[in-house]
Amino acid sequence: MLHILLSGLDLGGTFVFAISGALLAVRHRLDVFGVIVLSFAAGNAGGITRDLLIGSIPPAAVADWRYVAVSAVAGLMTFLWHPAANRFRNDVLWCDAVGLAFFAVAGTQKALLHAVHPAMAALLGMLTGIGGGMARDVLVRRIPTVLRADVYALAALAGAAVVSVAHVLDLSAFAATLVGGALCFALRFGAIHYGWRLPAARPSEPPPASDR
Amino acid sequence: MLHILLSGLDLGGTFVFAISGALLAVRHRLDVFGVIVLSFAAGNAGGITRDLLIGSIPPAAVADWRYVAVSAVAGLMTFLWHPAANRFRNDVLWCDAVGLAFFAVAGTQKALLHAVHPAMAALLGMLTGIGGGMARDVLVRRIPTVLRADVYALAALAGAAVVSVAHVLDLSAFAATLVGGALCFALRFGAIHYGWRLPAARPSEPPPASDR
Amino acid sequence: MLHILLSGLDLGGTFVFAISGALLAVRHRLDVFGVIVLSFAAGNAGGITRDLLIGSIPPAAVADWRYVAVSAVAGLMTFLWHPAANRFRNDVLWCDAVGLAFFAVAGTQKALLHAVHPAMAALLGMLTGIGGGMARDVLVRRIPTVLRADVYALAALAGAAVVSVAHVLDLSAFAATLVGGALCFALRFGAIHYGWRLPAARPSEPPPASDR
């Protein structure tokens, strides 16, 4: 039961992150294959990094064909219907928040299953959530969302921490996964909708205009 | 026999990609050590990623000194003779196409030898081909060639697929490697020489001028 | 004894590189969590890459909580005291040189302990030193320091080579670690203070203004 939930969350997260990568690719006018490559990078970079770090080799994205298939379908769908996808960009922002929540809790559970220390498992869950967006943005030369967006890595870490704490207290993993995912989504919802933000540094000197 | 062919293709691909990295480094006026670092990244990032993903650890680029040597020689040669290399830039474009073909088929064969599913092996072959250029371009802040160039990842995938299909049908691996490599090169030749291209997205809104 | 020295060098290098990442994050006006994420990337990317390449999985940064703690503390300290940190930017440049020296020798020793060939161990030590800065700079869209700075990768390689040569000659690892680290720092000191530099390429054509 938990296994099915985790699989669904992982593939669902791959799907929505792949869509986010495809949309960015379309806006950069890439050809159809470039769209699919960026979809795959966005949907799978976080999970692949997590799997390498916990020693689950080959990573799920290589061992299980469904990850590639889900990424390619998301990329193709977005390429074919991009005007619609462009129009509903806000829906995509919500999808991204859902993907972050899915990956954060599923990544933490997977790390716990590999006997990683609970505190580190929560950090690896956060990394799973933020990794895909980092790869996607670096490839098209954007400063990654996680470094710019409000309450992004923190939301992922909060959701992941719920799963880890429940594991330590021996509470239901199933319930913790749902609660943690909901918490992560709620924090991102608040950040997007109500403008919640963390304190930022205000350096005394002007920012580097041309940071060569 | 196949073993020697694969070794030659892998080292040959490393050499020409290392030259492409060195040329880019020279154009950015890097010092001689920066040139060699970028040569190494361009020549080996694809193969290292593939080896990590299939669990062949340590990767060939670490276990076999010839990869480092070939990359360093390519970087030094380019640094010393860069005016000539600059003048013959089109030759380099052709070398790059050769490297892509070498890596795509050699990478697929290596993945098949590690008992990876044939479909995934073809994708890993493609990744081997495109990975070096991705690392190279990200390091000097270019949008990677694979995302911009015409029929690039697709050419690599087509060549890789020939190797995988031959493996499933139990045909000669030696012949498949040659045919697959030739197909990949031919597709890139057509894209460069005749301007073949895949359909690209034409988003309804203007592209992001400053995509912060 | 050597074990304690290496642990100290590795954590010390993590600390000063994390500070360099945090300072860059503050200059880009990231929020407090973005600062910590960049601190972690700068402090640990080199060591994680080394550990993956030598098959030491999970990497130390995942298996040992102190790496995360040291990175987070460095990030938070810098965030809270950034005006001071900004004012003493030159001190930071020196810290970076110390971190490079720490990582180069500690990374080489770790690779030697994993029975890597001494020549490759020196290259992996160099990679440990330059990897953190590469990840940090790519994430905020700078061309990595190692590609621009004077006598940077070469300094790391020189320090790492001392450790490897001492290993081959069966000399004291403890002394070699100190001498190698001092050599690396001295080379960077000379580069920063006296402007030592390697020959750079002067391509016949103008540099790519907009290298699309």
C-alpha cells in the first residue's frame, strides 16, 4: 500500500516537473527533441542524484522504463499543446508545487528504506524535490528557482521532516507521507498566493551587474 | 575484436570532444590549465555519467589513465595550435559529429555489456554522446548544443538504437556498431550541410529576453 | 593521527568554501535558505563527486552529519554578519586559498586510501579542490573560478602531487600532507598577491560577445 503510494508520488512528481521543463524549452523555441531532453532532465535529475547518493544503483530512472516514458509523454504533450499550456501558466505553477511536495516525501521515504539516518533522509528528500528544477534551470542559463523563489527549499524540507519524524516516532508512514506532502504544498501555496517570504540579505554594495 | 573497436571509439570520441572543449576555452581566452580542464570535462563528462548510472564504478575515465592522457594532449595541442584550429572551425564541426557517433554506439555497447535493458541502453548511449557537450557548454555559460542544434540528440539516439536492435535480434555487434555510427554521423552531416531540422515550438508570446 | 588531520582538513575546507558560497549568495540577494543551499553546494560538491568516482558510497557528506552542520553554520553566520564579511572580502579570498589547499591534499589521501592509482589520486585531489567552486559558480551563472583564475587548478594539482609522490616513495603521509597543502597555498598566494599567471590563449578573432 505504502509502496504503491510512493511509486505514484514519484512518477507523478516526474510528470509535473517534466511539464515544467518542457514549458521552459518551448519558451526558448527548442525543437521537439530538445523539449524532451529538458523534460527528462527536469523530471529525473533530483531522483537520480538521490539514488546515486544513497547507493541505489542503477537509479530508478534507469532501471524502470516508466520514468523515461512519463517524461517523454509529458514533453510531447506540452510540445503539441503548448499554446494552451502557456495560457494556463498559473496552473503549471501549482503543478510545480505539487511536484515538489510529491518528491520531497517520496524521496525521504526512499532514503529511509535504504537505512539512511532520518535527519539526512529529510535532506535527501529536499534534494530530490529541488534537484530537477536546478538541472532544468542551469541548462537554459537561469539562476535556479530554488535560489530565487520564496519558501521553496524550506517547504520541501518541512514536508520531508514530517516523514522523518514520523519514522523516528514509529508513526504510520502512510499518514506521514500524506501530511508531509500536504504541508509542503500548503507552504508553497502560501508563498505563491499570499507572498510569504523569508528574510533576504540586503548587501551594503550594489549587486554584481556583470558578475564575470 | 569488438573490444578493440569499442575502446578505439571511446578514446577517439574523448579526443575530438576534448578538442571541441579546448577550442571553446581558447575563444574565451582561458589560460593553459583552464583549457585542459575544459577539455577533460568535454571529453569525459558523458562517459563518467553513463558509468555512474550503470554502476561501473570507478568509471573508465578514472580507472584508465588513457582517458586523462588523451584529453590533456588534445587540450595542449589545441592551445599550442589554436590559430590553425580556429581557421579550420568547420573541420571541428565535423569532428564533433564524429565524436557524437563514436560515443553513441560505444556507450550503448557498454551499457548492454552491463546487462541494461536494450531500450535503456540506447538512451544511455545517447546520453554518453550528448553529455560531454552539455558539461562543456554549461561551464562557459552557453545553452548546451544539444538543446539548440538541429538533429543532434536524435542522431545519437538513432545510432544507438541500431546497436540495441541488433543486440535484440542477435545480429553481429561489430557490424551494428559500424552501421549505427555511420547512421548517426550521416544524420548530423545532413543537419549541418543541408540544414535538416526538426519542428520547433513557436510560442505565442515573445521569448524571455532576460530570463531571470 | 593522520586520520584526525584529514578529517580536520576536509571539514575545514568545507567550512571556508561554504562561506565563499554564502557570500556570493548574499551578493545576489538570495533569502536565508538560498544562502544555505549555495553554502552546501560550494562546500560539498567537490567531495561528493570524488566519493562517487572512487566508489565510496554513500559519500561522506551524506554519511557524516558534520558536513551538513558545518555548511549550514557557515551559511547562517555569513548571512547574519554579511556586512562584515563583505568588508573583509580579501580575507575571504585567502580563506578560499586555504580551502583549496585543504581539499587538494585531503582528497588525494582519501583516494589513495581507496587504492586509486597515485597519478589518478592526485587528479581526484585536484577535482575535490576545484569542484565546489565550479558548482557554486554555475548555480549563480558565473564562469567558474577555476576557468578564469590564475594558477588555481595548477596550485591544487601541485599540492596533490606532493601527497601522491610521497605515497609512492613511502615517505611520511603526515608530512606530505602538510608540505603539499603549504605548496598549494603558496602558489595561490603568489597568484593573488604578485599576479603570477599562466600563458593564456590570444585567439585571432574577437571573443564571443553573445555566445549563443
